[in-house]
Amino acid sequence: MTKQQKLEDKEKVEEFEQISAEEQQAILEKYDIESNVRTITGIMKHVIFFGLLAFSLFQLYTAIFGQFPAQIQRTIHLGFGLTLIFLLFPVRKKAAKHKIAWFDYILAILSIVVGSYWTINYTELVNSNGTITQIDFIVGIIAVVLVLEAARRAVGLPITIIAVVFLIYAYFGPYFPSFMAHRGQDLESIVNLMYYTTDGIFGTPISVSATFIFVFLLFGAFLVKTGVGQYFNDLAVALAGKLIGGPAKVAVFSSALQGTISGSSVANVVTSGSYTIPMMKKLGYRKEFAGAVEAAASTGGQLMPPIMGAAAFLMVEFIGRGITYWDIAKAAAIPALLYFTGIWIMTHFEAKRVGLKGLRDDQMPNRREVFTKIYLLLPIIAIIILMLTGTPVMRAALYGIIISIGVAMFNKETRLKPKDIIDALVEGARTALGVVAATACAGIIVGVVVKTGLGLSLANSLVSLAGGSIILTLIFVMIASLILGMGAPTTANYVITSTIAAPAIVALLSPNTPQELVPVVILLSAHFFVFYFGIIADITPPVALAAFAASGISGGDPIKTGVNSAKLAIAAFIIPYMIVFSPALLMIDTTIPQILWVVFTAITGMVAIGAGVIGYWYRKMLWVERLIAIAAGLLLIYPEKFSDWSGLAIFIILFIIQFITQHKDIPGKKEKNDTSVTAS
């Protein structure tokens, strides 16, 4: 390709690019607390840089040569995370970002003490048989306070408040209502649980962070350096740009791909949305709808295997029972497909309703050049194949990093220099800081739940409140998951919802059964149910952080954007119920014909519901047609033979009526002109 042709292609893409890097960063800092970091100059800039680099090198070393004993591995991981958080994250959003406050130096030094205390005193602490000295007690208290403050700065106030409430509950147990009451824990017992056992701060959540999650975050950082993020956008435009309502479908496709390397709904919105939202607005979509498409699709990226916002790694550990990472990724595949199919269908009908076409030929990138770069996807494909063939997860991630470096060598534009590799290591560590704080704080919550038996108490209370009704129980768990998930990042979100809300579903579907005897399919159904609703809290008003971030790019009203996002993601409100009632979606203990039938009826149901919600199919639909379409969709989605065939019959009749009458004048129908190239 000539230099002139490359310049022309770049100009075609930039025709839609209206969000500068500075604006992107401002939006991230406003809605994504993990992006609200200091910009330090001078010697401390280099100290932080080498601290982040050392963090990544430590993690790579243990991933390659083997981990240290659990307490040492996790405390060093925590020490790095806490120290760097206090140096990078200001005490509040509006605090000065060009210098480090004096008290943050003290907090950073204390973090080093907390992170090295176990390493220095390992033998004594292991042989202490659960008794702690006065110095141990003081260090433990400091550790808990530092974790809470680091989580507040790097993750947000919601998870910190929940953790504090749980600590209060652990101490004042006897004073709570009878169904929640317990004998209570004294301060020394709480500190011992939190810092000197592997049931508190150093429990399962931070164990997963210190192993699987960190290496995969590094993998994502290397993919970004090779230009895969931008390639996702180019590939999405090349494949979907000319379809009806092309830019909206580009957003859906691109965000699904971005989810494989992104661990944040808001970050995904800003990364993809800065490209797709202006494109949608130029095509003719309303501001609120354009922002809603991106928010709904980007949030779905957290549900998309193989990474699933790092929650997949936690799910493996939380469920146990021999479940592998591949089992989780496989189980998530069909629900994710249905989620994105639902959004795709809704954007298609909206485009038809408004009369929007696809991009013009002169707005499309050079397809030949795009498809010649398909090799950039090799690292992701390789990781999937490696895990499918039984390669350990950490080893697969390491191979993925090596392959991504090798793939980048194919093209001079993407070739990584030593500086690029170092920058990727630093950026990977920076991305991990929020995860370290979130998982450490989540460990406090999990520790209290395990110690007091609160999870089972809440589960039995919810089931009792619902009168044993499975529908009411699921509705209560849905509401709880939506509330608990508001403002929390993916990892913390899943830990909280799976610890507090999921046991209710397990208790209902498998009453009076020990955890080790509960069927795996029930555990998976319960965990996926709360995971989905915790994630879509990011697009559910009134908080809806992903929708608010999208509105910052589109210029639309935040609440209206959130409402539109929830409407577009209606599949996400249905899929969890489908999972519980029809576990065949998880591809466990089922046959291929059963899977195919469930997927067929689900997608057909999504088409009917999408048409009913948008109010357009082959033509504008009357209210009665919309209600019938939604009813047919729900019948198709409900996994029962009579409902499936009834819904399918109604669907076919409605389809024939729509198809035959598509060119007839319907009362209230407004004709639209081709607006594919006009600005809104």
C-alpha cells in the first residue's frame, strides 16, 4: 500500500474521531476511580516507575520459577500494591496530583512494613499456633486500616463501607437480630483472622490476584502495546460497518473483543466509545442511544470469555469441586453470545425504525489491509487453545505474552522495542493496583462471612422471605446483586455478590445439602446469576457508571443514557433466569441437540422481545403487536416444551403478518429518509 493510500485510510477513520486523549482521561478520572492517579515529576516519578517494574518482575519470576509459601507470596503482593497505591492515588479526587502528601509517604512506609512482616517473621508466625504478640497485633491493625484506605482510594467508597460494616458485625455479633446474631469476636481474634490466617485479607481473592489475575493483566498490557485494541475497532468496522446501523454494530462487535483484554466496563467504554460514539452520532443515532449502545456492549465485555473481567479466575477458586478455568470459560460462552446477540438485535431494529443505513465506501477502512493484520489475534487464540489442551492457566498466560511479542515482530509498525516491553510491564502493574486493593478488601468480607456463618443465615432468610418460591427468591437475589454491584469493579463485585447473594440460590435449589455435595451445575448457575446482575449494575440507574461515562462522550443526558442502556441490555436481565431454569446453557451434563434447541429458542425469543421493545420489525408495530411479540419472546425463552412451541407458533404468525404488511400504511408510522451520511 502506498503512503498516500495509508494517509487516506487514516483520514477516513479520523473523520469520526472527536474525543481527544485529554478528554478520554478526564472522563476516566471522573467515572473510573482506578484512573484517578497522580502525575508525579522528579525523582519520585522514577521511584514509582521502578516500583511498578519491580512488582511485575516479582510476579513474573514466581510465575516462571514457582511461588513462595502462600503467606509470603500474598503479603509481598499486598505490600507492593499498598505502597504504590499510596504513592499514586491522592487522598481525594480534588487533591493536588503533582505532588505526594507527607502523610502518604508515612502510609507507604507502613505498607512496606506490612508487606515484609510475614517474610521476616515467617517461621515464628507459622509456629505460633494462632497466638499473636502485642507487636503482631499492632501490625495486624495497621494492615487492616491500610487495606481499607487503599480500597477507598483505588476502588471506591462502596466496597470500603461494606467491609467496615462486616467488621462491625464481626465484633458486635450478639447485638444483631436473632437470625443474624452470633457470639461475636474480640478485637484480637478479628485481627488474627484478617492478617494471620489465609481466611481474611490473605484469603482466596488476593491469592487469585497474586497468581492468575496479575499475569493476565500483563498479557492484556502487552496486547495493547501491539495495537490489538485499535485493531479490534478496525476489524469491527471492516466486518460490520456497511450493515444497517453499521456503527452501532461496530460498537457491539468491538466491545465484545475489547472485553478479552479489559477488566473494566468504564475503561472499555472510553477506549471503544471514543471511536464508536462519534461515528454513531454522525450516522444519525440520538446521543442517548449512541452512548447506551456503547455502555451496554462495553459492560458485556466483562461477561465475555476467556477473561471475563478476571472474575473467571475467582470463580474457579470459589466454586472448587475440581472445576477448571476452561469449564468456566465454556459455561460463559453461550450466555455471552446471547447477551451480545440481544444488543445486536435491538440496535438493528432501532436502525431500521429510524431509517439508518451503513457507512459509505469512502468511510470504510481498507479491508485488505485490515484482514492482513489478522495475525494480531494469534495470542488470544493461542491462549484459548492452550487452556483447552490442559495447559495450566498461568503458563498459558506466559506463553500468550511471549506470542504477543513475537506476533508484533511481523510488522515494523507494531514491533516492540525494549522500552515498549518495559512500559507494558509498568502499565500491567499499574492496572493491577485496583485489583490488589479490591481483592484484599474483599478478603475482609469473605473472612467475616466464613467465620460467622452469615452467608448461610442470609441465604435462609431470603428463601424464608420468599416463602420458598424460586421466582421470588431469584428476584430478591437479583435486587441484592444489583445493589451490591453498584460502583464496584468486576473482581470485588463478584466476590461480594457470590459471598452474600449466591448462597440463597444454592440453599433453595439444594436445601440442607453440604457444600461439597451440591451438584456443580447448581453452584455454577447460582454464581453466574449473581455475577451477571452484579456486572449490569454498571448500566442500571441510578449509579450506572458505564452509562454515565458514555454520556460524557456522547454529550447526552446520563440518566436517559442509563435507561436506554438497561433497555438495550434487556437480555442480561433474562439470561440469568434462563441459566437457573435451563442449565443446558452452561454446557454441563447436557447433549448437543439440547444445547442447540435452547440456543435457537433463546435467540428467536430475543428477536421477538427486541422487536417488541423497540417497536419495529419490518414496519412500525402497533402496541398490541409489541405486547404479543414480548409475550412470544418470553414463552420462547422459558425452557419448557409447551411454552417453546406456543411461543414459536405466535412468533411465526407475527412474522408472517409483519412481512406481508411491511409496505402498507400503518397508523402513526413515520417515513424516514436515508440518513446514513448526515449528522444528527
